[in-house]
Amino acid sequence: MSTDARQIFQSHPRSYANNKYVYPVLSRRAGGLSIGVNINPDRSCNFNCIYCQVDRSAPGTTGPIDLEVLRTELEQMVQWAAGGRIFEGPQFATAPPQLRRLRDIAISGDGEPTLRPEFPQVVDICAEVRRRSGLDDLKLVLLTNGSLLHQPAVAAALRTLDANNGEIWFKLDAGSQDFYRRVARSAVPREQIIANLIETARARPIVIQTLLMRIDGVGPSHEEIDAYCGLLRWLTSSGGYIRLVQVHTIARPPAESCVTPLPDAEIDRLANLIRQETGLHVEGYYGALTEPQA
């Protein structure tokens, strides 16, 4: 990956113009322009990941989501992106031609989106804007830690996603209980995450998103990668459909200074190992420019 490309992907501001909720990014994993919908301006999350790359140095914005403002911002952003106007501004003027395409609307942002009571309504708005724009190939993507996918209102919203070219990107960073506790630092039982993961993957194809890192200068152990691959094999043998595994690393400053990105060669090695051990389609994505490459 070129230096210019990495610098583009490392720029991930969740703000654009005067918008409150909707922002565009050039996404390495989406392979082009992604329209983000941030319904966690309060930065609420039930995980406290050691690698979290959300800037929490300033307090978030509290209060309910203004759904009409969100709808208006999303409609305008889709028009600008689909028509190419967004690439006329300085933020995306240097984007290479192959990335100048609108790939998805991604419900993500500064926390866990399914925590918000407005989540089902936001999914409805995204689906409606997509339909009214006539962009049949446009994906609706949910980035989630999976902790609340068993709740009835959330499960109903997932069915709306299914009906509108939706895709769930399910966060899975640990194969073992000990590593889950160390990385996620969450009160949500790992058993709930795994139960939601298998139920979700049995109902539709999903994408697994896995962030690997060095902690205190040490990358993931052989035992941890073995446990992770074993979990993926169990998921597929139990009827889960994993369309893709995304292996990525730190691209922006993390929550804890002990966390640093893996070198490119290590991402390649681990992606190949996971591919060989599971038989799944695995893609690797590189991290920060400043980390020495081994």
C-alpha cells in the first residue's frame, strides 16, 4: 500500500461540514467511499477495548437522536456521493479513481449502535433513503460488537437490513476467554457474544472483523490464534455462514499506550495462517505508517 493511500485511510473524522450524524470516509475495508451514520455521539459503548480508536478526550453529546436531521443529512450525503460532488472538496480531492465509488451506508461511529433506543428507526431511515435513491447495489452495513443482537427490537431491525442488501460486520477479537477479558474489558459475558454470533451467522452471511495488535510489544500468541481459528471452525461446522474475515490492526491512536499496530508482514502471516486453518476467505489490512516494519 502506498504512503498516500495509507494517509487517506488513516483520516477517519466522524464529522463533515455542519452535520451532526452523517459523515463520509474513504474506507480501506469497504474499498471506496462509505457514508457513516454515527448514532453514538454520546460515545456510549458496553465494551472498553484497549485499542479503541475513538477520541474520548472530550465529552460526547447527550440527548435523543434527532431522526429528521439524520434523515436530511443522509439524503444529502447520498446525493453528493452518488453524483461525485463530494470528490470536489479538499478532503477527498486526492482520492484515486478506484476509490471514487459509493460502496455502503455504514451504521457505526463512536460506540455500539445497538445500544441506542433509536437504532431500529435509524435502520428504517437508511433503508428508505437507499430505496428512494434507486441505488440497488448499495449495501447497508452494521458494525457491531454483537452484544445485543438477541434483543427483539434489534433482531427485527436486522431483518430490515436483510431485506435491503444489508450486511453485519461482527466484531470478534478473541478466541479465548482470557484474551476477551483483557482486550474488551466488558461486563457482557463472552457466552452471550458467542450465542449471538452463531445465531446471526446461521440466519445470513456475515463478515467477521478482527483487530490484531501488539500489547506491550508482543503480538498475539500461537495459543490465542489457535483458539481463534478453532472458534471460527466451530461456527462454520455448526451452520454459521462467514462470508469474509477481515484481519486489521491499529491505524489511529488507541486508548492505551501499550497497544501498537502489527507490522505489514505479520498481518500477512496471520491472515494466511487463519486462511489455511479455517478455509475461509480472509483479507488483511495494514495499519499506521509510523510503526517499524519487520
